[in-house]
Amino acid sequence: MNINKKLPVALAVMAALCSGSVSAQEFTQEQIDAIVAKAVDKALAERQKKMDVAIDKKADVITEPQTAAQSPDMAIPFGVKFTGYARYGAQFQGGDQKFVGVDGSYNGSSAIGRLGNEGNGGEFQLSKAFKGNNGAIWDINVMFDHWGDEVNLKKAYAGVTNILESNPNAYLWAGRDFHQRPQQGINDYFWMNHDGQGAGVKNFDIGGVQFDVAAVAAVESCSPEVMNDEGNPSRITCTGGSGTGDKGNYAITSKVHGPLDLELYANYGFDSKAVDTDERKNAWQGGVVLSHTGEKGVNKVIARYSDNSDNSVYNKTDDLTAIYASFEGNYKFTQQAQIEYLLAFHDYDNDANSVDNRRNYGAIVRPMYWWNDVHSTWLEAGYQRVDFDQGGDNHGWKLTLSQNISIAMGPEFRPMLRFYVTGGQVDNDRTARVNGTEESNLDSFNVGAMWEAWF
């Protein structure tokens, strides 16, 4: 303890011993000890009170208030919080495909495994939190993404929690947001996706069960075209990417979740008069997630049924039914040896136009070993088959070996530097027959390096 910390205690003791008309010699030793103890306790209590006041002025660690229940007496961070996700690197293509993918896949090349098989891009978010005098906690969030030639505004919304006295953990929001996009990691699949702009409430408590509901609209976008209008110097109608208005496709989304390892989803899609009369359609979908967490790992079952749509009720197709089901998980043999895995099935069935009807079968396994808390080696193997009703089937495999340098031990830790080699082969029988070309095998051998982080 330094001199500054000793001084208040010493002064308090001296004041207690010297006060009054009775001298110190007239006290017993026990009385003196009691007076000293009382003075020390008082000085420490005053010091602790000052420390508590200082701590209250500092920032607690919060990401976005809607991700966790907030209490009325919590502190909020100073300044602006910067978060996001990104991956950038270089990949040398030594074969027929830069990214190994089977034609007709429900999720592009990632359905066969994403390790060493994905492109560059990122999402970068700025957030600011506020606390009102009434205890309500507000936040404003803005996010830009870069997944192509354009940089798009993906989030611009505000929200508030601890505003309803009867439901303090409910989070009310409005604006543009990533919305209802449950994602699987190993195949990078959003098995539902309703990104857009609108309003809703999350974590509304009904008897211990949390309820989310929202009304959202798909964001309009444009395709650049060259115009003959000399009054337009660029002669380009637009630069592409997202606009600011609604596209005319809307959705009512809902989710029920709570203390049990169970999630229920129900969504309804419809169109406004911004869409031509003969193009207006309705769609709906439901989903369920069952999960179990044990000492050694996690297992999860996902099932989704869609009518007139696939993974989003924004996008509608008459007489289409789509079913998606998967089993995924991870198992920890030891802290250093772990494995992730996924089995997936996707059925696309359009009664009005059966030419693209197909069933997808996929399997991915990723064993991982950490040599220490920095270096690890991962091996990912994937197989996929796309069985078309017409024209045969397509199938392929992929194998990636990756040597990694990360911030800590475990598959969830980033940043990470990744150095990898990917090999694979795809046989697209159906595509060749439909296009009238010769059947051919596509071989892949790619070498790359990538940085990945979420923060």
C-alpha cells in the first residue's frame, strides 16, 4: 500500500485517539483496538465509495444492447464501438475451379465445405450507446460491407431496451438491419435470411419464453445500364448495390426461444402494389432448431419447410416447396484435439416447372489439432451430390489442409492467419447433358493465404 493509501487510515486513527478530554492512557488495550478497527473500517468504506463512483463512470463491455439483457444501473461505453467480420487474402488457382462447387448446389461452393474455399470481403460496424435519465439504454448502429465491387450500407438502425416497465429486457428497434439470418458455420449457410428495413421487438418475455416479431421489407437494388442521355455525364443509370427504398417484397417474421434448447420460427411473405399484379405472390415458412450441449461438445438439428419460397419469403416462386434439414455439431476429444461435422439435405420441388427439381446431399467433417495456443492444423473433407429429376446428377469432393496461427486455442478464436492447400474434383453430368456439351470432370488444386477475424 503506498503513502497516499496509508494517509487516510493514519489520520483517522490519530483523530480517534486524540479526540475528547480523556487521554489514551485511560483506555484499555481492547478499547484502543476497537477504536482503531472502527476508524480503519470507516476510512476503507469511504475509499471504496470513491472507487465505486469512478468505476461507474467507466465503460462496461457491451456489444449491441439487443444481444443481452441490460439492467437499469449499468454503465455504457464511452465513444464509438468498432466491430465487424472480415477475411482477405490471395489464392492461386492451379486447376479448373478456383472454388470447388457442384452445379445446382443449394449454397454455392460452401455447401461442400468453406475452409480454403471462400472469397474475400468484410462487414464493418460502428455503434454508439446512450443511457437516458429514465434508465433506458439506446444504441445506434451503422454497418458497411464489401463483398464485391460495391460498398453497401447494410445496417442503419436504432434500438432501445429497458424502456417497458413490464418488460425491461424487451428490445425495440427500427431501421435497416441484418434480420433473422440464422447461420451455419462449417458450410456458411443462412438457412433463413430476411435482411431488410422495418421495425420489431426482440426478447419480449411471455412467461419465461422470449418472443421476437418484426415487419420488414426487402431493400430495392438496381442494375447499372448505359443511357443515351447526354444530360447524365456518367451515362450510367446507377452504380449498383442497395438503394434506400423498399423493393415491394415484405415479410412478417417471428421467433420463439427461451431457457430450453429449442427455437421455433414462423414467417409470412407478401407483396405490395409496387409489384405488378400478376407477379404478386404470398409465401410462408416454418423452422425448428433442437440443440444439446454436453461436457464434450454441442449437437444441433435444424429443419425448415418453405411454401412458394426457399430460405427467404421475400423471394417467391409459384408451386415451389423446399425442405432443408441438417445435423451438425462439434466434439472435443481434448482441449487440443477437436472435430466439427455436418450432414445436410435440401429438397427443391417445383410442381409448375420441374426442370430444376433436385435433392442435395452433403457431408463435411473438419478434424483440428492445436500444437499450442498459437499454432494449429486443420483438415476439412467435404462431399456433395445433387440429384436432379431430369438429366442425371452431379457430385464432387473437396479436401483442404490448413496451417493456422491464431490469437488463442480453439476454433472460435480470431484473428487467424491461414495458409492452406485445397484439392477437389467435380463431375457435373446433368449440366453437360442440358447444355449439350460433353461430360467432363473439373479438377481443382489451389494454394492460398488468408486473414480472418471477427471483432
